[in-house]
Amino acid sequence: MRIAALLASIALLAGCSTLFMDPLEQLREANKRNLQRVAVGNTRFEVEAIMGTERAGGGLPEVAFGRVQYLAAKNPMREDIVPGRDGADYQVLFYYTDVRAKDDKITDDELTPVVLRDGKVVGVGHAFLASFRKE
């Protein structure tokens, strides 16, 4: 009887494991998984459908993690228009994927860029962004 209750408790806790995970970490992990599905040629609409429009942090539920969480993230975290070496303007969507320092700031090196030209994905990542960016 005790073993059955113990096994049931373990199964219940395993199923609810995301309840104990920082919402910002959940967003980062989801973004990493979803970015693997973004492909060259996807439209912005398709990227937004894959990545979603989730928000995390900045709310009262984060008190459970030992502090009031003022840091907030959203999808995309930000957008830029970047001139390329070829003279074209590229639209860049930045998604929150990493933590480099626990400093309650989200910096550029913690974001992954998705680069679009004429509304379609041409590349993903900082290396790609640096390869065509006009100096």
C-alpha cells in the first residue's frame, strides 16, 4: 500500500514538474526547442506561429522562486531593421534563449536573432547576423 502511494506521488510530481520551474527558464527552453523548427524560407507569419507570443516574468507568481521577478520577457523580445552589406534592409526578430549572467538584465548575447529579408527567413543566429551586417 505504501509503495503504491509513493509511486502515485512520484508520478504526480513528475507530471507537475513545470510548476517548479522558473517561468523565464520555461520560456527560454521553449524558444530553444522552437528555433530548431524555424527554417530558411519560412515567412514571418510562420515564424511567429512556431515561436508563439508567450510572455514570462514580471508578475506576482514569480514570488515563489524566492524574489519578486521584475525581469520580463516576451516573444519576440525585440525587433530591429539592420542594413546589409548588399544594401538591403533585413528585419531581425530576437528571441530570449540564454542566460550569460544572473544580473536581472536581458542583453543581446542572451537573445537569438532570426533574420528575414523580404518577409522570409534567410538565417538564424549571431554568426549569420554578423556575416552580412553592414559595418
